[in-house]
Amino acid sequence: MSNRNPDGDGAAERLERRWFAAFKAASNVRAECEELLDAMERSEQAWNHARARLSELEALRDALGEELAELDAADARTLPREPVMSAA
């Protein structure tokens, strides 16, 4: 004679199946979290690189703008002035 309770065995099987399902779901979410962390780290590195490049380009733009302004000012000083004719 078996001393196992058929109702208890069914409940234990359901509990075990739920445990394995939860274990698998947690493993999948853990893997997803690790992938997202890796993506965040890559994004942060790319963002830092882009910010540094932006800073360099803005500094170059400002320096070139100053040179252009100096050239414009020098041209304005060296251009010969044409006499203004009076209608009188």
C-alpha cells in the first residue's frame, strides 16, 4: 500500500512547476537586465565621446569666427574710401 496522498502529490507537482517557471522567468529577466546594463554603459561612453567632440567643434567654430571678425575688421580699415559726390 502506498502512503502517498494523491492530492498532496498533485499540489507538490504544481508547486514544483511554478517554482521552475519562476526560476526560468527570473533567469530571463536577469539576462535582459545584464544586456540593458551593457547597452547603458555603451550609450554613456558614446555620449561622453560625443560631448567631448561637440566641445572641440564649438571651440574651433568660435576661434574661426574670431578670425573672420578680425579679417573683416582689417578689410574695413584697408579698403580705400571712395569720395562721396555731392548733388550740389
